[in-house]
Amino acid sequence: MQNTISKSFGAFLLGAAVLVSAQALASQDTKKDTGHTHKHSHSKSHEQNDVQRGYFKDEQIKPRPLTDWQGDWQSIYPYLKDGTLDPVLKEKAAHGDKTIDECRAYYDSGFKTDVFRIDINNDEVSFHEEGQVRHGRYVADGTETLTYKKGNRGVRYIFKKVSGDAQAPDFIQFSDHKIAPAASGHYHLYWGSDRAELLKEVTNWPTYFPASLTGQQILEEMLAH
């Protein structure tokens, strides 16, 4: 009887040892998989940050449809004028080479616009000014890559008007720190009648965020950007 119990107990210990070993191996595999996922995720995040900062290869640039900028958008220029964005100026001054007043002048020149709202619905774009709305239908007209003084680059996604109001711009050029198809969270927009001349514009870049956001929400996004 004792021998039978000993054999049963020995079999139990052997089974337990096998189970523990299996669990250990599974744990190691899980750790390996987790490490691989983390490494892949970290690499992808690093690449996205590089792109946002303007460092990318030409082959990474992909065409984008106008629907990437679909929606109702508001200019953030009024929030600069009423002081809502003052914390952004303080942050830039604290970590840059400009004073707060110099930052204010820089962004006043950059954000300045009379077009306070833009609505994009498929290929139709509406430009809202005080007492006037201009409409145009636009199609893709390629991309242009610009190199800035700091050595980083930016991509302009260009669309040309094929019909609509005469007062609507002939060309619009989007810049939103993205270089492949993706919905935009905010963007800088350049518009006018001369495609080539617009590419030279680097001091005035009217900036638009979703019309659904409050000034405080836009501030928080800009501080996190």
C-alpha cells in the first residue's frame, strides 16, 4: 500500500514538474512576444515622430485624397488674438530663441487670415469670410516637397479648382506634417492663383482645427503637439 502511494505521489510530482516547465516556457514565449511588439511599436512611433518633425525619405511620400481633410474647420487666428493661445507662446519662448513678443509677432504673421471657416465635403471646398462664402470643386494636382532652413522638409498636397465661384482660389495647398493617407487633425493651408508662387510662401500659414473644438481644447492639443 505504501509503495502504491509512493508511486502515485511520485507521478504527481512528475506531472507538476512538467506543468511548471510548460508554464515557464509559455511565460518566456509571452515575454518574447511582448518584447517584440514593444520594439515594433516603439520603432513605428519613432518613425512617425521623425515624419512629423520633417525627416523622411522621398519613397515614404504617398498621394492623398482631398477627403483626408474632410469636415468643418475653424481658423485658430481669433484664439491667438484673444489670448487663449498665450500659454503656447510662453512655452515656445521658454524653449526657443525668441521672446514672447517675438513669438507673438511670428504666429500673428503665420496664423493671420480673413477666412475664419473652411468646409470640405468630398471634392467641394467652401471658404467662409465675413459676409461671403466662396465655393469650388477641386482635384489633386500632385505634391511638392520643400526643404526649410533647419534642414527638415515638408510636403504640400496640392489641389486645383476645376469649377465653382470665380472668387474661389485656383489652387489650395495643404501641409499637416503627414506624408501618406491619413485623416488630418489640423492643417496649414495656402491658397491663390499661382501654384509656383504659393510654394514660396513660408511666413503666412493659416491654420485650421476642427470646428467642434473649443479654444481650450485647441490649446491643449497645441501644447501636446
